[in-house]
Amino acid sequence: MTSCQLALQQLTDSALPTGAFAHSFGFEAYLDRELVFDEGSFGSWLSAFISQSLTYSDGLAVRLLYEGGELGELDALLSASLLPRQVREASVKMGSRLLEIGAEVFPSPGLELYRDLVATGRAAGHQPLAFAVVARSLGVPLQEALAAYLFATVTSLTQNAVRAIPLGQNAGQRVLRTAHGDVAAAIDTIAHLTPDDLGAVSPGLEISQMRHERQRARMFMS
């Protein structure tokens, strides 16, 4: 159990070089429109992002893979459901890095299968699926894997908001503490979703992510 926990902590550590520091997943578009400007407004955006994008896209994909979903099919569904180009590219870029790191640090037959699918053009290599493949191979239970993945994403976004808004470090920690309840609620929701729910994300979030592609000045790639 200790070995499993240590591996999961390494896999979700903010120092893991997947490039998460370069992505806002759309909150920078809200920042540009002055809709996100302080701790409270960012916390509201983050709550919506958790309950929508992380729940109906990444989190559900992780659960479906754990439950035996076909890897290539889930990868294709994610590519189709991630409508904003920047978000789709971000998922693939971070997924590719995670696949590369995982091959060196946490090798497994499942991971090699996913890497082969990507190398032969039969899959794109999305981050949540790469994470799920590694976590499942390490024997991490689904609930723990979901909690770790969701909160690692929340942490990265909050760290990026601390730099971009900017927020103080203590404010960032308060946002993270508040997000505990949102992550727990997301895990509960994910448990009751069906495959047909994959990609059922709020249009407002997706539109902001699309606007970011043509934003005049920006810090982040998404």
C-alpha cells in the first residue's frame, strides 16, 4: 500500500514535467474579459470547471477505462468530444509526456499497448487515459485514482491562477481547500454517469476555450 501511495504521489506531483504549467483551460479568457479577477471569481470558475469539464470528460474517461472500456475507442471518443482545439491539443501534449515518463518509470503492458496505438496513428494519446492506464497498472483503486487525478488538475490550475491573476499563495491554498468539496461531489457524480454522458460539458466553458485561440495577448497555451 505504501508503494502504491508513493507511486500515486509521484504521478500527480506538480513537479511531474507534463507541461500543465502552460495551460489555463480557458480561465485566461475569463481573465481577459475581467470576469475572473480575484480569489472569489476564480474559485467560482474552478468550481464550474470541476463539475463540468473534469466530471463529464476526464473523470468519466478514467472510470470507463477502469471498467474495461476499449482503449482505442475511448481515445477516439475523447478526441471527438473535446471541441476546442487548444484543449484537445493540450490533452494530447500532456498525455504524450505522461506516456513517455510512464514508460521509463512505471512500465506495464497496458502502457505499452497505448504507446503502440499512438505510435501507429490509431490513437491520439490523451492525458486522462494515460493516467488511468498507469494508475490501474499500479493497482490504484478507482476512487483513489479519480481523487488524485482531479485534485492534481485543480492544483495545477490554481498554481497558474496564482501567477496569472495574480493571487497570493495563501489565497491559492484557500481556493484548494474549498475545492475539496467540489472534487468529492465530482467523484460521486462520475460514479452515476453513463458512456453517453461523455463530453456533455457546459457550452460557456467551451466557448471561452475557443475564444482563447484568438486572444490578442496571453500567458497560456490553452
